[in-house]
Amino acid sequence: MSRWLLIASLFIGAGAYAQTGAQDYVGRYDVYGGFAYLGSSNPTLTLAQRGFHLQAGVRPRRWLSTGFDYSVTEGHASLGPAALKTSLQQTLGAQLQGLVLEGAIPPTYALVVPFSSVTQTFAAGPQLDWHHFHKATLFIRPSIGAIHEAATLHPLDPVATAIANQLAPGGTKSDWTAFYGFGGGATIRVTDHFGIRAQADYVHNYLFSDILRDGRNVIRLSIGPAFQFGPNVK
């Protein structure tokens, strides 16, 4: 909840701080780098990650930017049978029942496999900028690109280790997929060339579709310094 309050307060602050009147200088080039929080979830799996967000763009028009967007984040969560595809749940259920009958595990055994994950996002495309306020620039954009995630399993017992090796031989599993959604935010101008940017993106993806039951909804929150330079875009 605190992260939502932080972003909301920044946007409200931008509106309160802004003064009506077009900005005299809008630089041709724009670069941003800051802290990123990536939260992804579905009904059976929640993953929180933190890392770095980078953007670089060029403005062919005052109201239009186009460029590249990259983020890398890392976090930890746990994987249980409920998150897996139905066919895998049935296979694992039969294996665990067999171990119970053999006396290898108790009937109360619960399979949980912790994992660590590194996620990278790659996007490129347009952004619509609004320079109506003297001290703040507002923007919106489509969020369309590709996402790569590498998950390393950390089983805690021999049974979980054997099952983890079935899901991810070698202990690590990675995947690529496309994502789609939308985003936006605000840059509070400290000087003509420097500002503080807060932004959010909401997208959907379906990583590891060969083993996971559901896709995930993802929110990325980011805040940090932004720089604009180059000729003034008239």
C-alpha cells in the first residue's frame, strides 16, 4: 500500500506544484534512470521484485516522444502445486500419494518450492507528452514489448528437490514472452534540463506457459532523475 501512496502523492504534488503556461524549453533528447518495483500476480502466485529502470528517447514533436525502455528486477517467492497446470498437478499428486503409501513422507506433507527470479523487460515505441504546465510534464504511452524471466528453484528437502529437477532440470528455468498494456506518469521539472520522474505501467504476460496454469498481471512502479538536452523542440 505504501508504494501506491508514494506514487499518488508524487502525481498530486506535480499537479499542485505545476503552474499553467507552456514550457519554454523542451529538449530533443531525454534520458531517465531510477528505482523500479515490479509486482506480478495471479490467483495462485505473487512475486515482488526490485531493481533498475532505464529509458532513452527522442522527441520529433513537442507532444510526441519515441524511444527505448528497459528494466531489470530481482525478487523471491514460493511455488506450490496450485500454480501449475492441471496435468502437472495430477502427475505430482500421484507421485506424492505413492510416497505417502511407501511411508517416505507423512500424509500432511505440503510441497512448497522457494525460488529467486530475475526479470528483464524490453519495450520501444511512442509516448504522448503534455507540456501545458510550466513545472510538470505529464505523459501516457502504450506498453508493448518482451519480457524475460529466469527463475532459480531452491527446494528445502529431498522430495522437493526431486520434483524441482523435473520442473527445471539444472535448477534454473527461463522463458521469453510478449506483454501488452499501458502506462503513464509525470516529470517534475527542477530545471530546464533536470527533473524527477514518477511513472507506472500495467501489463499482462504469460511466462512459463508450459508449466504454469495462469498468466500474470504486472504493475511496474518507477521513480528517479530524468534529463533532457539538445535543441529546443518548437
